Amino acid sequence: MNILLTGGAGFIGRWVAKRLIEDGHKLWILDDLSNGSQANIEEFTDHPNLQQFIFGDIKDEALLEKLFQLTKFDICYHLGASINVQDSIDDPRTTFNNDAVGTFFIMEQCRKHQVKVVFMSTCMVYDRCTDETGITEEHPTKPASPYAGAKIAAENMVLSYFYAYGLPVVVIRPFNTYGPHQKTGGEGGVVAVFIKNKLTGNDVSIYGDGTQTRDLLFVEDCARFVVEAGYSNKVDGHIVNAGLGRDVTINELAQIIVGDESRIKHVEHIHPQSEIPKLLCNSSKAKSLLGWDPRVSLEEGIKRTESWIQTSYLL
Ligand SMILES: NC(=O)c1ccc[n+]([C@@H]2O[C@H](COP(=O)([O-])OP(=O)(O)OC[C@H]3O[C@@H](n4cnc5c(N)ncnc54)[C@H](O)[C@@H]3O)[C@@H](O)[C@H]2O)c1
């Protein structure tokens, strides 16, 4: 197939690109490199299936118009977005423009050219989990941050194209994802930041009391889920979750990664009002519609992430 991947130079996008290329598709990657990097996709630049890397913005309608005219795409995997909760609180306009308005521009092209859309939403749209069966797709949403608000707005627009135009679309909500190629600085994911601090001999800082939980999904499991959602028409018109099905408190996570209690510090939360106290995924819909199951345990995923950080950053 001819496939367009937005945000393909980012952390998860890089792994989605890898799968799509390995599966034999022709791939076009569109990314403005606002948070991604060409180093993430360097490995594929000479691969014959990578047709083109387009350095550009999903908000550039003229660019999209040209791109969709030049190639008849079969699927658009739309991952390009502003992803940081705190940034969305500081500057909601940028997040809304990228995540909601940018998604609308992508939808318009996909409608005109009849292209299936896989829209990458997030577990951050959910209200807190209240039991141990986990969050299903029927669980209430809550726009606790402008990031979540923009994603919910975009999800609704994406689904409206299914109802109003019969366009094949799927909204996917992966839970917090970690693994090789995630940024390890302050703006990175919690697993990457904790591992980097452990390896550099720095203390690990936990926002608030650390009792908030996360369901952590290894990036290769996440990418397999994203890719499969595009291949199957059983999920068209649906919202589908993916997660590990196990949640850990941030305190437990710090223990698993760092061990040494004296190196774990608690600091004041930067956005307690937008924190989600418990996130635990119920992926039974992904299992029944896509046959998808996570394969990498938290301990194994942390081990693989740690050895990548060690070789990429520290040697
Ligand atoms: N990391 C997670 O835990 C997680 C979990 C669930 C969903 N998601 C979603 O998955 C997607 C990818 O997230 P990620 O963690 O890989 O983040 P990322 O920042 O590494 O990837 C996003 C990519 O989109 C690009 N981008 C941003 N705005 C753009 C624009 N206007 N035009 C073109 N490209 C643009 C960035 O440069 C970056 O390469 C996002 O949609 C995010 O909301 C992430």
C-alpha cells in the first residue's frame, strides 16, 4: 500500500515507520521536526520502501493539497501532534492548532481522496480509573488538560467523518508508551527520564506523592497495535484502547528502575490539577477485534530501554 505517516520522525512514529517498511509498504513521512529528529529515521533513509521524508507542517494546507494530489494514499496514520501536558497548559494555542486544527486539515484531504485514517489519540483523555478491571472505551472522558481537550475535539471530528461521509477511520488510545528513542530530558517520558537519571548518578524526582499510577506500554507493542488498526476494517468507526493491563504507582516505578531509596525524591507537582490519579487499561476490545495483546512485560521493556539509553547517550 501507499501510506502517509505524520509525526514519523518522532518516538512512536519511528517504530510505526519501521513496521510499515518491514511489511513491504511504500511510505511517505511528514514531520515538521518540532519534537522529532531525522536521526530517528536515519536507519531507513536508504530503504527502497521509504519513498520520501517531507519536512513540513500538517497545518500547511497547500502542502497537504499537493501531497495528496501527487500520491493516492491507502492509509494515513496520523501521529503528528504536540504531546506535552505542561506545554499545553502554558501555551494551549499551539497544542490546539497542532492537535485539533491540524487533524481537521488532514481529515479534509482524506475525505477528498478517500483515504483511511488511523487517528492517534491517547489515554490522557480518560477520567481516573476507579476499579481493577481497567478503563474500557466506554469509560468517561475528562479534558483535564488542553492536551486532552484538543485530542478529544480531534477524536470527535475524526469520528464525524465516519458517520457523515462513511470514511473508514479509527480512533486509537494507547496508554503511556515508553522504550528506545524516547527523549530522556525533562520533557521525555517518565521511564526514560528515570533511567537516564539512574545511569548518570542523579536523583530521581517524583511529582507529588507518587501514588498516581500509569499503565506502561512498550513501544514495539504500541507500534504493532497502531499498524494493525490500519490494516483491519473491523475497527472502522471505533475507538480502541491498548495498554499492558497492569498499572504501577510512580513510587513503584522509581523503585523498579532505581532501587536505592535514598536517590528517590518527591517534589511539588507542576500541574496537580491535570494529574490523572489512576490509569489502568482494559484492552479486551483490541484483543477481540484485532487479536492484539501486549508481548513485552514492564521489567523486560525497562531492560531494553536501559540498554538503548546506555549505548545511545552514555557511551
Ligand atoms: N508517548 C506516549 O506515551 C503516547 C501515548 C499515547 C498516544 N501518544 C500520541 O502518539 C503520537 C506520537 O507521540 P510521541 O510520543 O511519539 O511524540 P513525539 O513528539 O516524539 O512525536 C510527534 C511527532 O509529531 C511531529 N509534529 C508535531 N507537530 C507537527 C506538525 N504541526 N506538523 C508535522 N509534524 C508535527 C513532531 O516533530 C514529532 O516528531 C502523538 O499523537 C501522541 O499524542 C503518545
